Amino acid sequence: MIEVRSLSVLVLLLAVSAACCVGFGFVLQQDAAQRAPLGDFLSFRLLLDLMRVPRWLGGIALMVAGMALGAVALGKGEISLVEPLLATNLLFALALSRHRTRKSLGRQGWTGLALLAGGVTAFILAGEPRAGSAVADPVRHWLIIGAMLGTALILTTYAKRSRLDRGPVLLATAAGLLYGVQDALTRVSGTRFSEGGLAELVTGWQPYGVLVLGVTALVLVQSAFETAELRMSLPALTAAQPLAGILCGVGFLGDRLHTDTGALAWEAAGLAAIVAGIMLLGLHPAMPCGPAHPRSDRDLQRR
């Protein structure tokens, strides 16, 4: 029992530390991306342009550190436990933004904080995520992963055609879905490595999927950051990632949650509170504003 509790505390510390790095990193990335040329929208050229900006590189370094800490947490704990904790990255993003803007939390900020923290606590306590046997059927794997990727593709396609006031939210949601699947594949990659070493890891497709999903999601996120203020994109990104990760965890990674009526009600209420808290915090006035010069749909078409 003591060993299990120690492991849970370690997973909590790792996941919250990862959330801290990711939250700080997103603020720095958005600050740089909003100044990038709009001709690079949804293009890998955007990453090449941003690589020349020291602040963006600092934000990426923080995000990579956060992802590494998150990968260790996923290797030691269930994805259904780690994902809600990673969603607290918004708290750290707000903390850095509040430090820069000097705006108080107010009723909206404290309410959002309480909902997010309470939702994470309720979901974890009610569900008590624990390891089970992973589903061996590849069809089930691909059905769930395919649904996530297909939804992300649809959202991205519509974002490219839609008005700017909807596009960033759709792109961020798509990126969140990709990050959730990436977390699941990171968990699988870690399991393969622990069971068979490097040879077992590199012979599977999962680590390459992690890389492709990470780069693709990065382009989507930076395009969302480029075209709108952080408060429009970060809430959708932060909400979509844990939902996709938990679905993968329960769907094929073998994560087990309590499924009695009372537990399911609290788990649903916890997830709803997490999403509501994320939205309130993401829309807080302390979050950074967008580009100094508003961008129009016509600007995006000048490519």
C-alpha cells in the first residue's frame, strides 16, 4: 500500500510538473507565433520561421521538457490518471499571463480554478484509474485512433475554410485530439521499451506515430496561436487532449475505472467541471491578447 501511494504521489508530481512546463511554454509560443507571417498559415514553413525567434524556441524547450515529464508519468501511471492532471497546464499559463498583465483573478478566475481543480479531484477519486489488460484486438485500436484522427482532419479542413473567429478554436481542438492520441502511443512505446528494450521499441510503428502526431499538432497549434489570441485557442486545446487520452486509455490501453452508477455520475460531473473550468480560465482577461493588428479572412487568402 505504501509503495502504491508513493508511486501515485510520484505520478502526480511528474504530471503537474509537466503541466507547468507546457503551460509556460504555450504562453511564450503564442507571443512569438502571433507575429509570424500569415502566408505560413497551416504550413510547415511556419515552424521554420519561428525557429529564428528565441522566445519561441524557449517555449518549445519548455514544452519538450513537459512532454518528457509527461511521458515518464505515463510510463508509471494510467493515462486516465495522468491526462486530467496534465489539463492543469492552463493554471500555469494563466499564472504567467497574470504576472505579465498584472490583472487579478476575480470571480471568474477563482471560479474557473475551483471547477478545474475540483473536477480533476472528483474524476480521480470517483474513477480510481487503475491498470488492466490492454486490448489486443488491432481493429479496436484503429477504430478509436481513426475516429480521433478523422475528427481532427475534419476540424482542420473546416478551420481552413471558415472565418477567423472559428478557425483557431477548431485548429486547437484538432491539435488537442492529436496530442491525446500521441499520449496514448507514448504509453504504448514506453511499455514496448520496458518489455523488450530499444530493439522492441524501434520495430514498432508507435514511436514514429508519436513523432508524426507531435509535429502535425505543433503546426496546428502554432497556426491557431498565429491567428488569434491565446484565450480563443488554449481552452479548446486543453479540453480536447485529456478527453481523447482518456478515451484511448479506457478504449484499448486497458485502463479501468469504476463503472457503478454513482461513480459514473461523479466521473461525468468531474469531466464537465474540468471543461467548464478550462473555458472560464481560458477566457480570463489576464490571458494574452492577439496580434496588435487584427487579421481578416482576406489576409489568410493571400498565400
